[in-house]
Amino acid sequence: MLSVIRLFLGAIFIICTTLFALVYCLLSPRDPKHVHFFCRGFDQLHKLVGVELIKRGKDNVAQIGNSVYISNHQNIFDFVTSPGMLEPRTVSIGKKSLLWIPFFGQLYWITGNILLDRENKSKARSTIQQVAEAIHSRNLSVWMYPEGTRSKGRGLLPFKTGAFRMAIEAGVPIVPMCVSSTHNKISLNRRDNGIVITEMLEPIDVSQYEMKDARKLADHCHQIMEKKIAELDAEVARLELAREQVEVKPS
């Protein structure tokens, strides 16, 4: 019953947000500022899902400027845990197929996110150049999931090189953002779904990398993020154990 209520309220939230966005964005459709504005609303969904969300590390990017943000991509609950970490004028890059998801797809497009045809490999180089140019001409940062697909409990999957080629082409830093593991952690039928930690890591300078080094840069970032996610998971386990001990402590 609780899952039905949550799904209903979530659907109402997305529908109402989309309808509001269609009106709100009419005067400045696809302006990057809209993404941050609406992500502040999506950031509240963790309360509906019953997750205690700990966010930290945003001071690492307070003065960094245009960047390519990369995050681990676990499951549908990324839309609950990650939105509060987006900086102003940051847009995400997603598959064109997202456009056909009722309400969410239209909201994703009109707020200014970038939709790419990832199946067309022949256009990959041109696409990287276009996005790199947009980063500077439109004063953007971009948010990407370099695994390319949801990991669904398989750990941090190998990174594709697109995000790293983009950062090298644009000459902007890579900023890793890690989310503690949520696979099999969140149940819509459970009132309390525990703790999730999101952490923005320090920017990685790409000025010493050339396009041919994209794989090397991707593997370097993968190692950093894999280690940090393991640390976050261990911290979450300690925090949840401590909370359980407090709850069962006799009065």
C-alpha cells in the first residue's frame, strides 16, 4: 500500500512539474538555468522515498567554472539522490529516447538538457566538438554518466570515453560525483530506506591530457570513484548501525 501511495504522489509531482515547466519555460525555452531550478524540486523526492540524504563536497566546485561532471549510474533512484548536487547552468546529456517518456521526457528537453543519438557512432566526434563548443559559447557545465547504462548492482562499470574526450576538447576539468550504493537498498513499501551519501570530489585537471589519452583519463577517474564509493558504503554501514543501536537502546 505504501508503494502505491508513493508512486501516485511521485506521478502527480512529475505531471504537475512538467505542466508548470511548459508554461514557465515558454519565455526562455531550453535555458540552462531551468535545469538547476527544477532539480531543486526533484531534490525533495528523497523525503517521499524515505531516504536520509547526506550531501557534501559542493564547496570543492564553488569557484571552478565550466566543468564536466561525472557520476555513477545505478538505477531509477538516481533521480532521487543526485539532483541536489547539480550546480547552476549545468545540463545533463541523455539519450534521444528519453524524449518519448511521457511527461519526464518533455520536462527533460524543455528545461535545456541535451539529447544525443548515441547509436550513431559516425557522428560521435562531431557531437563531442559541438558540446565542447557549447560549454563555452553558452557558459555551460555538463553532467554525464560515463558507465553509459545503469549498473543495477554490478558495481562501478567500465567507463566509456565520451565524457573525457569532451572535457579534453573543451579544456575544462572533470568533477567526479559519487553516490553510495542504492541497489536493493530502497523499497517503496518500506517506510525508512536508510542513509545515502552523495559527495562531490575535487576537480581533476585535464590540461596535461591529449585526446589520445582519453582512455587513460577515464581509467584514472574510475579508480578514484571506485575507491570513494567503497568508502561511502562503509560509512553508511557504520551510520546505520549506530542509528539502529540508538533506536533499540532501552529507555
